[in-house]
Amino acid sequence: MSSSRNRRSRFHPVRRDAAVFVLGLAVLCALCVGVARMLPAPGAVPGQRTAAAQADSTSHAALGVSGKAKGASPATPSVAKPWSPGQPQLGIDIYWQASPGEAAAVTDGKIRAALDYVISEGANAVSLSFPFFTTGVDSNTITADPGKTPTPVQVALFVREAKAAGLYVALRPILDETVLLAQDSTRWRGTITPTNLDTWYANYTAFLLPYAQVAQSGHADAFYIGTELSSMEAHVQHWHTLVDAVKNAYTGDLAYSINYNEMAMSQPRVAGTNPAVDAYFPMYGLGDNATVSQLVAGWNGWLDKYPGGDLSGLTISETGIVAENGAYQKPFGWQSDHPANTHVQEQWFTAACQVAQQRHVAGLYWWYLNLEAPANSSYPMGFQGTNAANVVAHCFSTYPRT
């Protein structure tokens, strides 16, 4: 058999001329195609881009995404053990109050830094909480604050980054309490009393829908339609209408977080949603030197109030505690004048992990990581760089995944 290097030598002169002609014709055709692509499409204005190309460019510009361009920031690391159906959600709550006028590249950097931290702790899930606002305890107004509420476009960027990293992603709008507390220090999001329920629910639905659409397009795993709105939960028909509206925009799992003191109430509090609890259980009889076993018993005392006792469908959507003396009696307290005590926070986290494993809950989320400064533990209930962060990492690394 002749070798390939000998085959060229067997061409006769006539055949060589024919080959050159064919090659030249191919080059000419390629040049024609290139020129045609540079010309506008029939009926198009010269210099105008196609609709698809324009839409793609607009979308990327709005999100501050430069793709694989030289100099682009490195991708967020991937989750080592991604969540899959049937496994517990092991997550960290990220709170995002946006900064007005911030460049998209800066926002993207903050998102990447926060997700990097979540993944470094061994989480397979992340919950993004972001604020919406009202004008008073009796107000019917529900709005986004352009200077504080992340836009749907910004949230879409977060969802895309988190999903690309392999995380289970939940979106969780939460009513800001600043105005409520200023009006009456005893009022909070769970005590609002709007004067016109139809108007309030219509406004709330209108606020939620763009974010539900983001959850749908970004393939977020869960969307929370409410958090700790205790005084509103009895309005069954209004919630039914709201749930139907959101389901038309989002086909994933809907969830609702009750406040810790509603553990004994019938579940779910909002029909058509997966139940979750913000678990800040007061341990009134325990001092700062309480053991993990005592804290576990205290947790179980609260969780035993749950109807039916089976917690496999319940997500602990928040738990955390300020690292200071006296916090066991008021774990939901954000600030006080008590001396710092990191041991209190460490013990609380250790007990919460043990209980979550023993009771086989659907998910466990630690509150919280501030997206504006994810490495800063000085925020209320922040735990970054502390022994509590080590507890979180150990909890996730040893947590049964089935």
C-alpha cells in the first residue's frame, strides 16, 4: 500500500490544473458568502442589527455580562455535591438591599463573592431575601424602593450565577419593617392591618409577578410568596387568588415562611405552598452557659408542636442568633447593649444542625450573609470568620444527603 506522501506524486499535469481550478472556485464562493453576510437583510436599514442579535446584546448589557471576553472575571466555583430531589437543602440566606446607581460590574462582583462564600462553606442551596416596602401598618401600599429593592434584572443575574454554580436557588421577598417600627415599636411585618384587602393583595401580586417571572426564566427551584405575614394568613380566598396568579408565571415550587410562634397552627398556613419556618425559638429558661443538649431539647420542644410531628416536608428557612449574652431568651433580637458572646452563637448553630438532622427536615438555611459585604460578620447575626462559620461548614460536610 502506497503511503499518503506518495499519492500527490501520482497526479498528472491535467488533473493538477483541474484541482487548482476547483480550489479557486471554492475560494471565490467563500468570499461571496462573506460579502453577503455583511449586507443588510432585505428590507432592513443599512447598519441595523438583526432583532435576535440586538435582543441578545441588550440582555447582556443590562445584566453587565461580558461573556468570555478577555479580562472577564473568573466564574464562580461549582458546588462539590449539588442538590438533587430527595436530598435536604443545606443553605445560607443572603440578604440583598441594593445600592442605588451601582454599576452592573460591581453588582456582579458582589454576587460572585457571596456565592463563593456560600460554596466554600459546603452548601448546596442558597436563599436570596430582598426587601419590599409599605408606608405604614394600615397601608394598602406595596412597592419596590428603587434605591433599595434589587430590580428583576439584577435578581435574574443572581439566579443565573447561582444556578450555573450548581446551587438550589430560592427567591424570598420580605417586607421591610423600618417604617412599621418607626410608627409603633410594637408593630412588625406580622401585625400589618391594611384597610382594603383587595387593594393590598392586588398591589402585592403586582410586585411579586416580575420576580416570579425571573424565577421561571432562570429556573429557580423555589419562590416564596410570603414571609412572616402572620396577620394576613387568615385571608384564604385572597391567598388562593394570589397563588393562582403566581403559578401562571412560575411553575416551580411555591413556599411560605411562618413565624416561629406559629408552629402549633395548622399547616400549611397558605394553601398551595410548601411550609417553612423562621426558627428563632426563645429558650426562656436557659442561661448563656447552656449546653448543646439543653438547646436541642429546647428546639425539639418547639418543633414537637408541629401538627403530625413529621418535619420531612418542612424547611427551616431561617435560623440564626446574635453573638451576645442573653440571646437565648430572644434569638430573634437584632441589636442590644449586651456584651458580645461568640460561644452563644456557636452553641446555637451546633444545636440547630443536630436537630435538623435528627428531624429530617426538608431544608436548613443559616441567617445570614449580607450581599453588600459578604466577608463582614459585624452585621446583626453575621457569622463569617467566626467559630459559628466553622460549625456551618462542619454541619454541611457531615449532613446525610439522603
